[in-house]
Amino acid sequence: MAFNKPRKRRKNSQKAEDKEDFSIKLNTNLDDNIENIKKLLDDPNDLVTRTFSIGHTKYTCAVAYIDGLTNTTLINQMIIRNVQAEVESPETKVSEAGAPLLDRLYNEWLSVGGVKKAYSLDDVSLAILSGNTVILVGGTDQVIIIDTQGGPERAVEEPTTERLIRGPKVGFTENIRTNTVFIRKRIRDANLRFQSYKIGRRSKKTLIVTYIDGIVHPNLISEVNKRLKTIDLDDAAESGFIEQWIEDSFLTPFPQLEHTERPDKVAQALTDGKVAILLEGTPFALIAPITFSNMLHSPEDYYERWLFSTLIRFLRYLAAFIAVFLPALYIALLSYHPGLIPYKLAFFIAASREGVPFTAAVEAFMMEITMELLREAGFRVPQPIGQTIGIVGGIVIGQAAVAAGIVSPIMVIIVAITAISSFSLPAYGLAISFRILRFGFMLAAAIFGLYGIILAYIVVNIHIVNLKSFGVPYSTPFAPSFKGGWKDIVIRAPLTTLGKRPGYMKPKDKKRMNKGGNTS
Amino acid sequence: MKPFDYSDEKISQRELGFAIPSVVIGVSVLTAPRLLAQATKFADGWLCILFGGLIALLFTWLTAKLAARFPNQSFFEYSSMLVSKPVAFLVTLFLVFYLIIFTSYEIRYIATISKQYLFDRTPAEVIGFAFLLVVTYAVTGSRAALFRLNVLFLPIIIAVLFVVLLATIPLFDWKHLFPLFKTDLKGYINGTKVGFFSYSGWVILLFYTGLMTNPDKAPKVTAAGMIVPMVVYTLLYMTTIGVFSNIVTRNLVFPTIEMAKEVKIPGGIFERVETLFFTVWIMAIFSTVTLLFDASIMALNSIFKKVKKQTIIFILVPIVYLISMLPKSLIQLVKFGDVLDFLYPIAEILIPFILFFIAYLRRKKGHG
């Protein structure tokens, strides 16, 4: 409860501000309005205001937009030229100024799809700052806002963080419109819904909640909306802000929303009855709710044939096990239970550790921290030097440390296998939490050996069964299990046998395919 | 229609079905083959296990039937309806006492065996304390989550046990099992007693059945759950006798772990499988302890409704710890077990049976 208090207070004060903000109405005088807009924005040099006459009439109007944020061709061709040229024909006699003139502009002369009217200076400034164009006409306090968003944009690329061998090669971009298009292009369902929010007091970014009505459970939608409505911050720079604001618990290493750059992954989640959240300015969409097993699945599992996918999933669970447990097991076996190691290997390890001045635990911690450093350095370093880090880390540190007798070669092998395993996990979010857990397990192993590992394993399991992602237990579908859920956890059964959507989502429409085919 | 809210602390029938083997399979697995071998001759103990299991099954069914009559009511509520409030108060307190003794016994047992098989220098007090801390963390969480945990753990436990049993096939000698039926009646009775005592733990049904989404199904699923330990015990007993013969088994303190010691994993990835086996077995004992401890918390909570669950836990944990550290040696621990064997028939047979009888005669039913 204590955590909620500051948030509530902030919300109240925000409401008070809102009341003052939105009371500024527009003027009826054209020049005054333009002057007000300029004053409001402090007349920046990228603000373009142009006053021009409407065709051959005596009346004038003005456009205002921000240069660079807008599609200038559209403004020049479809707005200014139309208004200047179209109105010259004799039938279009304009007799009155003000609101009727604005209506005619609205109804007849503007050949643009996205047009709407606005009344307050605040709407106008938000429209201009979002890259829309405002048309002002003298004698009325209404304006027309035309959708002319444009500006620089990254080209669509293959998602760099989630590469697949087989699968579509497009990824989301920073432009939210492009992202919704990718979803629409995949799901041409009339029930596909986009609910939009404005996020951020200062940034006013668009956030879109998308789901398929008729599949998704209504309570999930209301829960997502309830949480999104509490968001009140200056700017959500990335969807990570949204994730951390609406997640169930922050006292956990596990992510409770999945982030992805892949439109096909989002589309699949939507047809499973989940909800996706897109935020303007980031290529990472959020998917909710997720479960532990979801994080070990990749979209490619469904694109490849089932036998291969099943084996790959076995491999992935093994990788998850190694990524978390291997250094801890090394510590436990060497320090507490050397008898468990086959004697030939035990002799080999003992011989290779000859002269190593540290205990197994210290050695493991040292090398794991070095590995984490290398990994971080590899991410941060400028691309051309990236190779150097690999050489420095892999050869110099690994080789030199062994040659100097500070660590044993077997430790280097352990660290390398652990790192490779953690890189082979499909979800970056889960890989991060495994990195945290690995150190916890190593600590437990250093204190209590195998007993410590099993106790730590039990603690992690207790945590997972208590954790929820939007009301769905994180341990689903292992426990609570659902009928047929086993077909898509560790194994991936043949596609035609996966006729039902995941039971834990409680979808309204349960069947996702008709097994007999559409033969009738 | 609130399917997205799982936090309503309801337990599905499958989860309750998993809870029975989880609570029953505990430390008794480690010693039961020895006690049975002492009571019977050759491999005749299997009859005792099955017969004891059938009695346990009957009482499990009866206990679940009793609790299922009063859905959404705590044990204290429905027992005071049946036998008046003061008597119900005493009965609940007795059950709490029994459950706490049981919990302490299991914790002490795991500390002792861990010391024997995993550590030689670490004191049992520290081992037990670490274990109790984990148990405390588990019971402070949601109750429904505890049942989810059992669903996660039970398959691992059973799988590891079966791996060990399968790996003993090369060591198995059929001659150890024969001749059949050489035990006298007294031996069978003693053996049945031993067999029956290793099924203890179903008393938790008195408390949990009321939390089920569908309590009417409870007797069926819990009886089905009881079949799992019956099968496990029978297989385990037969394998132990087959591997070691009756004479050797009756002289091994922990025959099950010793059997795991004999096992060779093909390929030689690991030696000393018993350490691994025992490590995983900690999970089984953990499941037992959390369910027993949580049941005692729930029983206390049903009497003292206004006291927070957390408060009860923090009062009980030191008590459990102190009781579990009372025995000084394995022999004292066995004596401690005898106390439990004395309480067990009262708590798990007499009380449910009398309550069921009264409920049946007075045709009392819950309002749930």
C-alpha cells in the first residue's frame, strides 16, 4: 500500500493542472490565432505558418505545421494547391466567411483522408507537435486538423535481436503506424482491435493495446486497461517503462511481460488469446500474459516440423539447466562431494587444479564475473572493435589465466559452456534472469553444496508458483495443468494435434483449427 | 466468471489428488523396507504394504468424505457444529500439536540424514535451520501456490525413484523373494502396522478439502492419489528385498538410500548415485513438511480468526525448530518417532472416524 500513495497524490495534482490547461479556447481572429500558436511554442524556426488566399475569393486561410515532422509533399500538393486552385471555378461561389467556409474546406476541397475539427489551442498544439497540419480560417474558432505525419524513419529490417533461420524477415520499427500495419497484414480479422492511449505527460506518445475480440478473455482486457490507466509519467522512452509499470511484481528476477521485435510472434500471441502492447518510438512490442514455458519457446518451433522442434526444445531445456546450474554444480561437487565425480575425471580435475591458489568457489565466481564483463563489453563496444573484445577475452584472458595457473582449464570449459547455453535461449528477458539466478545458485552451492543447490532450487520454484503474470500463474501449464497442455510445453506435438488454443488463457473461442479440414 | 483471478485460493481436484502422494511420500520411504523386513520373512511384506495401504485408502476416502460435507467451512467451524465448541477446540489443538510434532520429526530426520550422507562437519542444527527457512518461505506464500508446487515436484520425485528402481534391475535376484508366505500371523499383523504407519499424512484433508472448487470429487481423487504411494512402496520394497535379501535389509538403517548406493548409472557420468538420489529426495520431504506445517497453520487460523497468517507462522517456526532439535541422536530420533506412532492413530483414524460417524448420524451437512 505504501508504494501506491505517492502515485495517487501525483494523479490528483495532475487533474488540477488538466483543468487549467484545457480551458484555452481558440480565437475567431486568424492572425491572433497564429500569433497565439507562435507564442505557445515560442516561435521555433521549424514552425511553418503560411497564410494564403482561398482560390480567387477574398478570404484567406493559414496552415501551420512543423517542418520535418510532416509529409511536405502532401501538404503542398493536396492542401495548399487544392485550396488555391480548386476554388477558382465559377460554381464554387463563396459568399460567407467563418464556420461555413471552414465546412466547405472540410467537405469539398481538402483531398486528404485523415481530417478532423478541433476547438482548443491545446488540441492544436498537440496536433502540430505530432506532425499534423492545422488549417485556420478567419472568423471562426474552429480549425481543421489534417493527418500529415511524416518525417525521418528507419527502414524495415530483419529483427536483430531475434533472428530466425526460417520465418518472416521483417521486424517492428520505431513508427507505430508501421507496426500496426504489420499486425493488420497478418490478421485480417474484423475483430482485431486497436485501443490507443496517450502516454507521458510531456511526450504524449501513442500506445496501442491490440487483441482479437472473441478470442481474448474480457477480464484480461479490463485488467490491462486498468493498469495502463494508472500510468502517469513524463516520458516512456521505451516499452520497458510500460512493462515495469504494469507488471505484477517487481520483487522478482523474472520478466512478466515478453518483449519482441517480431510481428509474427505478436500475431501468434494474439491468436492464442493474448494481448500485445505497442508503443510509439520503440520496435519492441510487449506481450502479456506470459508463462515460464513461453519464454523457452521460439516462433520457429512452429515453423519447423514437429520432430525437429521437439528435439530443439529438449536442447533448450537442457541449455536452461546448464545456464543456471553448471557453475554451481562445479562448486558443489569440487568442494563438498568430490566422490560423485567419476574417479578418472576426478583425478584429471585434481591434476589440472594443481597449483591453483583459490578454492573452487572463488575460482568460479572470478571467472563468471569476468565472463559477465566480457559480455557487457561486447555489447557496448563500437562495432569495429567488437572482434577485439572476443580476442582479448577468449584468447588472452582464458589462455593466459590458465597458463598463469590462476584458474584451471576445466573452469574455463565450464564458463564457456555456461555462456554458450545462456546465449542459446530464445528470450533475452529470461536469459537475464538466469544470469542473476546463476550467481544465487553458486552462492548456495558455496555454502551448502548440493544441499544448498536443492534448497535454492526449491526456493526458486516456490517463487515461480507464487508469481503471476496478469493473473495467470507463471508456472502454467506445468501447474496448474490444463487438458492437452502437455502437447506444447517440453515437446511440440504435430501441428494438427494442437487444435485448441492454450487452455490457461481461457479463450472464448477454444478451437483454432478444424482437424478434418473444410471438406464439405 | 473470474477466470483470470487464480488468487481466490481454490484448489482443483487434480491438485488435491497430487497432494496426497506428496504428503505421504516422505521420510518413511527411506526406512519402511527395513521395518517391514524386520517384521516379516522373505518378501512377504508386500502383503502388509498393500493391506496397510488399503486401510489407509479407506480412511483417506472417509476423511475426504467428511470434509467434503462441509464445503467452504474451516475444520474448527464444522467440528464445533458436530461436537460442540469446547470439544472442537480441544480436537483442533490436538491436531495442531500432532501436525507440529510430525513437521518437527520430518525436519529433524532430514537434518540427520543430510549430515550422514552429504556433510560430515556441518552441524544438524544448521542444516535443519536452512531447511526450515525454505519451508517458512513456502508457507508464507499463497496456499494455492503450495499445491501448484506439489504438482511440479511430484513427477520429478517419482521419476527419480523409478530411475533408481530401473537401474537396480541388473542387481535384482529373484531367489531373494522366495519362498512365499512363510510369515506367521503375528508377523503379518506387525508388518501391516508398519506398512499402515508409512501412509500417514492424509489428515491434511480435514483442512484442505473445503478449499476445493469441487469438494464432491475429493474422496475419489484422494483415494486415487493414495494408490500412488501404494504402488511406489510395493515396488520399492520388492526391489530392496530382491537386491539385498531380507536378512541384509533388516540390518540396513536406510535401505532405500543404500540401494541407490549400489546403482551404477550406465556411462559412468556420476558415481555415488545415493547422494543425488537423496538430494532429490529432499524435495519429497519438503513437500511433506510444507503441507503438514501449512495444515497446522490453517488449523490454528480457524480457531484464532483475527490473527494474521504471518503472525502464526512466526510464532510456530521457533517452536517447530526447538522441538525438532530435541533429539540428540538417531536413537532418540527413533524414540521421537514412536511418540508420533502413538499420536498417529488418534489423529488420523479416530478423530476423522468419530466426526464422520456423528455427521452421518446427525445428518449434518454444510451450507456451502
